[in-house]
Amino acid sequence: MPFEAGLAAYAGFAAMAAAMNRHRPRPGRIPLPHAHHARGIGATLLALALLLAVRRFGLEQGTVVGVVQICLAAVVLVLAMSWRPRAAFALALPALALAVLLVSLF
């Protein structure tokens, strides 16, 4: 199963979490956008994740695959934030870069 939708969704949820003050890591450690911009980036990445799945699998199956990968990305982010919060945010940018790479290859 292609993972570009899940990787984009992980980056989107990380951006949404960065918009909240209680989840935001201390300044200076990881460069993060402002909270207002992080919400917009997160929503855009989540919509992009769904569109990537629909593009890959068609409307019917793509919607299901997209929702499943979005849900799995949320679970992975929550588990990673409870274990290593800074690492969870640090993995968001490489996840997005890998999603872009996978989209460009296939």
C-alpha cells in the first residue's frame, strides 16, 4: 500500500498539534510556524493526504484508504508525542519530504 497519504497526514497532524500551546515544543529547538499558520498548513496537508489517496486509488477506494491512513497517522502521532514529543515534531518534515518524493516517483 502506498504511504504518501499517511506521511502527508502525519505532517498535517503535527502542524495541527504545533498550533496548540500545550503541545508546542519550547522555542529554539525545532523551527515551527506561528500557531495561526500551523492550523492552515495542517488543514491543507490533511486535505492533500485525502486527495493523494483518491488520485492513487480512485474515488471509492481512495476515500477509504485516505481516511484509514489519516486515522493511522493520528494514532502514530499521538503515541509518538506521548513517548518523545520533540522527536514526533522533528519527524514531520522528513515525513513530508518522503511523501513528496514518493509522489514524484510514482
